[in-house]
Amino acid sequence: MIVCLLFSILSAQNLEKAKIEITILHTNDHHGSLMPFDLLDQKQVGGMAARMTLIKEIQKEAAQKKGHVLILDCGDINTGNPTSDMLQAEPDVLLMNKMGYHAMAVGNHEFDLKLEALLSQQKKAHFPYLSANAVYQKTGQPIFQQKLVLSLGDMKVGIFGITPYETPYISTCGRDPEIVFLKPEEVIPGVLESLEKECDFIIAMLHIEHTQAVTIAQRFPKINLVIGGHTHLPIIHPLQIGKTLLAEAGSYGIMVGRFDLSFEDRQLQDWKYKMIGINLSKPILAPSGKIGCLPFERSLEPDPEVIEFLKPYLGETEDRLSRSIGIALDNIARNSATLELYSSSLGNLICDAIRQETNVDIALQNVGGIRSDIPKGTITPRHILQVLPFANSIFLYNIKGKELRKIFECMCSGKIGPKGMLEASGMEVQIQGNQLTSIAIEGKPLIEEKIYRVAINSFIAKGGDGYDIFSQFPSVDTGLLISNIVQKYIENQSSLSPKHEKRVVWQTPETPGNKEVEKKQGIK
């Protein structure tokens, strides 16, 4: 009897102090990147087939050590790749099922789909879509599951997701009157209180601006781990904010973050982190240049099961996306590195196409809606849908000159973010610092009381990027998709050269003129 009692006590002590190993793999901002693609001078990076190979290897490794693998995505699986977009990310979701994802935070670009379509997409997932702050307007009830509790060995891990509060302004369908996005700080205390009662470790998947994620980590120290998204940051070395860890894995499926966590007595004792590049041949510097470099990783062979799975999906869309619609005689670029300075050749092209199709005086397009460049050579529908992945239509307005001036004063006042800078056709705008200095229409001074016909995209018309000012004016939704207008314009032109015209010039005190940029972009 004494021996049995002693054995029971020792067994209980060993169980209590048992070590648990948990590997967390995380991705974010996938944006439909089903297939590998060329990144600058690096060939065929990313792709879900190579990611599957990596995940299978890590799952096998963990199983041999009797550890646990938790796979998370921090949102924005939608919007950015024509094949995925045409299929409403069905193959992406089904492959995430095969990979064994446990949860996904709901990003703002999930709301590029109408709510009905998004909920239909969610039903195909074997993992929950998490958002603690997206609720129905009428009832205040959550649209998605707010949190998830998983048992990993003897531990319970709690996970919750946050969607950007600004989603109505940074998504195509986020201004649905049925939906309300609450501020994160309004919902996190209640979610944390609930999770604390039953969980040993709490993970927040925050699809929000990086600075906001840092603030939340500082404000809510009971969060053990923050998985970030939205800003596309490759945080090579996780930030430590008090005892909270924070990481983010770039974008477009070219990186997978890996945490190896060691627990004893359900308490975190040690952790290691590695950012794994998916067939990156060179290190990549984070945008700030301060976060670190991604070390070279070995080549990952594509998983044959994924290749076979994707064949019917790719075949369904390939013919429509690959035909030639024109020739670019040189690169037609967004000039994304200098958005604060000059309108771009690609923005000029898009606005010219809209203006020609709608026969207006002025066409405007926000730079944040231009998502890729058109490279020199054959132009295909795939290029157009990569440049303009959002299903934005054209709205028409009759606006007095003095109101047009207010729109551009709003743009440069600091109320509108850099992605809200407007490209233009039919007008020239000069801005010095935060001051609008001149507006000309077709080379002639703006007439305050004259009514101008203006075309803009539906995203801006509905208040996107903070342009609530357009709600003051009567409008007509033409139903014409910008992507179709631009494709038609290119087909009619046959061959195109970039127009390096300074239609919108925004000079800041830090960069007056910026001659080096002008030379680089071929601006005269």
C-alpha cells in the first residue's frame, strides 16, 4: 500500500513537471499567392506547394519528439492574385485545410468579398476565422468566432483575432451597414478575462498596424504572444515587450515564422525563433532596414500532392489570364518608393483610361489601389488583375471647382494616409508640404464656380482612405469595373510607353525636388 501510494505521488509530481514542446508556425498576408513567383531578381519564391513541404517536415520532426505543432495565419488570404481572386480563394482555403492550419485571423481584405461570400468561404475552412471585434450592427453579436481554446498535451492555449478597426476605409465591401468594427481596446479586456480562466498561454493574432500591435502588447501584458499581420513586416527577430513576444512573417507566402516553445509546469521556460524563407536565394532586408536580414535557406521541393490539387484550378483560369492584350515598350511602374512626391506612369495610364471611357473632365485614382507594376513586354489580363485586384467600379460626379479644391486640401492636410494620394488625368496639382499651392485643369486655372465632371473609383466614393468628403455630392455608379476599362484601353492602344508626366507633384521639406528620384524614374 505504501509503495503504491509513493508511486502515485511521484507520478503526479512527474506529470505536473512534465515538459511540453510546442512549435508554432505562422503566416500572414498571403493575398492569393498560390504559386511561386519572381521577386525582383530572385526566381520562383514562395508558393503553397513548397510551404506544404516545409510544414510536413516540421510536423514529422515534432512527432518524433512527441511535441505539438500549432499553425496560424494572421489574415488577408484574399485579394492580390488573379487565379485566387477569380475563385474567391477556394483553393487557398482548401490547401490550408490540408496543411493543418488551426486558426486564421480575419483581415481587412477578407472584406473585399461581400459578407455572404465571405461566410460561404469560411464554411469551406476546417479551422475557425477569428475576429473579436467584427460584429453585427443590429445585435452586436460577433460575426465570427472570437476566440479558440486548444488542448496541447496538458496545456491549454487560448487564441483570439482582431480585425482592423479601419476596415470600412481599407476594404472593398467593409462599409456594409450590417457590420460594425469595434476598437480593439474595447473588446480585448473581455476576451482576455475569459481566456485567462482556462488557458496557460494566450496568443493574440492582430491584423492591425505594427505600432498598434506594439501598443496592445504594452497595454495587455497577459498576452504571451502576438502574431502580427497587415503591415507585411518581416520581423526577423521577435520583439520582446515586457514578457510578451511579437512576430510577423512578411507577406505573399515567401516566409514562415517558427517559434519553438519549451514549457515546464505549464510555464514558458525557453523559446527559439526562426524566420524560414520559402526558396529565397538571397537575404531580404526589412523595409525599415533596421529589423534584420533573412538568412539564406535551402531549396524546398514542391509537394506533388499540392501540384496535382492545383492543376484543375489553374487550368480553369489560365486561358483567360494568359492571352496577349498589348505590349509595354518599357516598365510601367507605380513609383511606389516615391508616392509622396510624384504621380506615377501607371497611375497616369489608369486615370487616362478612366477619363477616356467615361468622357469626363477629370479622373482620379488612389495610389493604394494600384498594387503591382506592368513589366516591359507582353501585357496579359493577369497583369491587369494584379495591378487592380479590387472589384472597384466607377462613380461619376458633377463637382464645383471650389469643392474640387477642398478634396485636394483634404488629401494634403494630414487626414489622409499616403495610400490615399490621388493620381489624376485632366488636371495638374502642386503641393508644398501640407499646402495646396495650385490646381490647373487641362493647363487652365481652376474656376471656383464651374462644374467639372469627375470620375473616381467606388472605394474612394464610399469613403475609403478617409475621403468622407465625397458623401456630400450626388453620384452615379456606372457599374463599369476599372480593371475592364484599363484592359480595353490597352487593347485599343496595342503598344504603350510609360507617361512620365508630373500631374501631381507633392514636395515635402525633407525632399525638395528629389533630383535623384527624378533621374531614376526617367521624369523630366
